[in-house]
Amino acid sequence: MKKTFSLLAIALFSNLITAQTTSIPDPNFEEALIDLGHDVGPIDGVVLTANIDDLEYLNVDFYSITDLTGIEDFTALTELHCYTNDLTSLDVSQNTALVILYCERNQIVSLDISENILLTDLGCWDNELTSLDVSQNVLLTSLGCSDNQLTNLDISQNTELVQLFCNNNQLTCLNAKNGNNENFTYFNAQNNPYLTCIEVDDVAVSTADWTGTDFTFDPEAEFSADCDNLCSTVGMTELSTLSLNIYPNPTTGTIHVDLGELKTKAKLTLINSLGESIFTQQFESTYVLDINAPSGIYFLQVETNNGEIETIKIIKE
């Protein structure tokens, strides 16, 4: 009897192991897995982990998915397509085998791909991204991040990159100095109205070679070997100790500067995108500045009598 009971317990334990499941809370995601043959109906919020943990390719485009929870157990994935869904977030930190990721046309507000060091192709255009760090993705050959709200993009560590689509953003800083400019086959940085400087390997080479329909830039954007004056706030030290209130920004010309409860004298300096001081004024508590200069990027530095400094990037439309 004891032997029979032991065998039964072993069998039950074995079944528990083989029946390990992964939670899939989004019914649309589970519906996609059912349609693809990785799960069986009815929709119950789980999928057998054994059915998905060795998958290398997954395409769940056009399923109105809002939550990809469960994707972390797809540990063998090398290619993921989740194009045109309703995602606001995407966690692929456990999918370290990913080589290709396409998550376009969602509402993703942040995307951490620091653990996905094998990525060669990333498509994240038409989302709500305000920042994108690709410094750990040194194998990237193609990056599509168009139609977001990016203000800064640095691809200097992506030494294999040959295709870049970063058009239709709010870029003010673009560092494309990756040592591989001569091999670029496509570069679209158009419709970034505040981008005046693109940092490149060699100005002469980019000017000569980056032409034609495969290379598109705004007329205001110029190539430079050093755009630090834009991307490091003109090299000035910024301190966060000031309760500085500056509005509106962007502006059509008038800026209100308010030191809040800090009752002290201060010096206001307006600096253009070349790092040149174009206006200086002493003031106390508040000041209204009229920027009588062309549209573009400016930097407003406020320095108090006790040495506190804060620098704010200003966009004049």
C-alpha cells in the first residue's frame, strides 16, 4: 500500500511539474496564442509554459493587446512582432535572446532594452517615447524610432548601425558619431524642427555622401564634428537647488522668469545655440524677457548672488 501511495505521489508531482503555466492576463494576447496554436481554448488566463518557452519567433500584430505580461517566459525568443496594438508599456528584460524587436504603432511611453544586447533590428516608431537609450545595443544595424517625442538621441555606441529612421520627433540633440558613418545606407532625420546640429564622424564625408532620397534632413540641420554646445547645455553647470519657474516654454517670444520664494538678486543670461551670450540682465525675484531673435534653440542661465546656477533649454517657435 505504501509503495502504491508513493508511486501515486510521484506521478502527481511529475504532473505538477509538466503542467507549469504562465499567466496571460490579457485575453487578446491569449487569443493570439490560441490562433497561433500555442494554447487551446477557452480563454482562461494561462498558457502551458512548455508550449512557449522554446519559441524563437512570435508575431502578435493587430490583436488590440494592452498587456504583454507573460512574454517574460518566452525566454528563447529571438524575434518579436507586436505591431499595431494598444500597449503603453513593454517589458522585454527577460527576453535576452532577442535579435529583432518590432513594437511600432502602440502607445508605449518608455522602453528599456538595456538587457537586450543581441538586438540588431529595433522598430519602435509611432509610440509615445520621450527618451530612448540604445547605448547597450552595440550590435544594432537598423533603428527605427520615428514618430515619437524624442528630444535627444545618441547612437555613438552603435558602431554597426547603417540605417536610422528618427524623423518626426522633437530632437534637439543627435549624436551620430559612431565610427561607421561611411557605411550608412539610410538616414532620415527630417521633421525635427529644433534640430540644428547633427554630430558625425567627418563633416566632409557626410556632406558628400549623405545625399539623395535615402538621406533626408531639415534645411536647418548642419553636420558637425562636435555638437556639445547643444547636447551638454553649452558646457555650463546646472544646479537643481533653485525653485526656478520659467514659462511658457516653448514660447513665441516672451518668457517669464520667477525665482519663487527665493528673494534675492540674480543675473539672467540668454545664450544662443552657438554658445554665444546675446543678452544679460540683473533682476530680483521676477523678470519678463522678450527674445528678440529668430526661432530656434536658446539657453537661459540664471545665477544668483550666492552662486547657485540653473540653465534651462528654451525653444522659440
